[in-house]
Amino acid sequence: MIMRYDYLSQHANVFQKCAGLTVDLFDQLVDDVLPLYMEAEERRLNRPQRQRAIGAGHPFELALHDHVLLTVIWLRLYPIHEVLGYLFGVSDSTVSRLIERVLPILEQSGRDGMRLPDPGKKRRRQLPDLLKDIPELTVLVDSFEQRVQRPRNDDSHYSGKKKQHTLKSQLAVNSDTGRIVDVSDSVPGPTADIKLLEASGLLERLPDEVGLGGDLAYLKLAKLRRHGFSPRRKPRGKDRPPEDVAYNRAFSQFRIVIEQTIGQVRRFQSVTATDRNHRRQHGARVAAVAGLVNRLPRFALA
């Protein structure tokens, strides 16, 4: 039972390694999600098909803090349920039930905390002259893939880029802060990044005056959006012009923030290790992890 909050919170370094959040940040998370959790529990207990009276049955073995902590540690370390149950002193079936209840709450909290840039709140950034056409407010978009178990008799998830079966997720971040402002639904790995962007609806949700930047996978951005930006492609059969080399180098430095944010997300093994949940609730996991990453000091005050 060494993983329970009362004990683990006394060991701040170990707590942060296990949960990905400091004790203070975790306490803030609990304060934010507990009202949502209690509302969900009230709906569950008052469901029309319920057979038992409310209050019947065995009481919870874990405190509400531990319900959230168990799910956050699962997202961070991705242990099998038997191991996590052993560490918390509960059965693996209890672990499964708690994750099933808490994960949607963390997903909702994560999505509720995502805000597209407000065109009325601009910051003057110092950008190279090469990037002078990029608006003050810009969102950067990119995707990452997670290996999944091979679907039986189905190669629709086989990614030629990764040489394995994957799910793809798209993140959009504020170019100034790196804060995640949008997460797409998960799609099969072979889906082209630009197709995922179009299907995600981000192009329609983003205010017209906000720029959108991506890597070479988003070369069509300039055609899809007035303020769409991507690296300059090498002309076919010709050398790359020196001015394009300089532009691409400056653009790469500008968009490094999304690579750093994706790196923070992929520290959570539930969206990095091979998926063991047969692709179920994958989008919910990514959104929940994105919400946790946005709580880190680098992003929380942005």
C-alpha cells in the first residue's frame, strides 16, 4: 500500500517521479476534478437500471484522492493492473473500475483547460525578419504515433513510416507558451497529417487572424488557410536557394516549442509504450495526459 496518497505524499521526489506532478500540483488537480467526479458518481448511483439501494455493497477501499492518484500513476507509468493493484492494496478488477471512472473526468478536465489563443490578447514577439509574415498569435500543429497491438486480419493501422501498427494523435500548441490548446481524436497511423488536420476541425475553430504552422507534412497549409506556414520545399531537380535554407532554419527554431511539448506528453508511458488496451479510449488518454502536461509550471501560468 505504499502508493497511497497519505504515504506517498510524504516523499515528494518519489511522488513526482510516479505521478509526473508535484504534490502541490496534484492537490490542485484533485480540487479541480473532484466536483466533476462527484457529479459523475451521483449520475452513476442514480441510474434508472440500478438494482441496489444507494449505500449498499462494500464501501470503497481507497479514498477519493487515491482514485485520482491511481489513474494518474497509470497514465504516467502504465503498469499492468495487477501490479498497480498490488501497490495500492486492491484487486486488479478494482483498478480497472477506477480507471474507467476517473479517466473520462481527467479527459474532460484536460479539454476544459484548453483554450485557443484569444486574438484580443496579443504579445509582441521578437522574430527574425525572415518570419515577419507570421502573425503575433500562432498555433503550431504536429502529430505523434503510438504502437498498438496488431488488429487481427487488419492492416489498416500499419504505418509505413514507423514500420509497425500505430495510432496517430494530433496536438496543437500556442507558439509563445507551448501550452496545448487542442487535441484531435486518435486515427490509424497511416492517416496523413494534413488529412488529420482537416478532419479534426481545428481549421474551422481557429480564429481567422491566428496563424497556423506545421512541418513539411503540412505543405498545403498556405492553400488551406490565409495565415498558414510551413517550411519551404526544395525545388525538384534544382539546388535549394540559400534564402530558403535560412528561412527553414529560422522556422525550425520557431516551431521547436511543439517538439518540446510533445516530448513532455510522451513522458507519460500510457501514450508512449505499446498500447495494451486494444485502441480503446486512446483519445481520452491523450487528452487526459495533455491536461496534466498543461498543469506543469512551464505551461500552467501561460
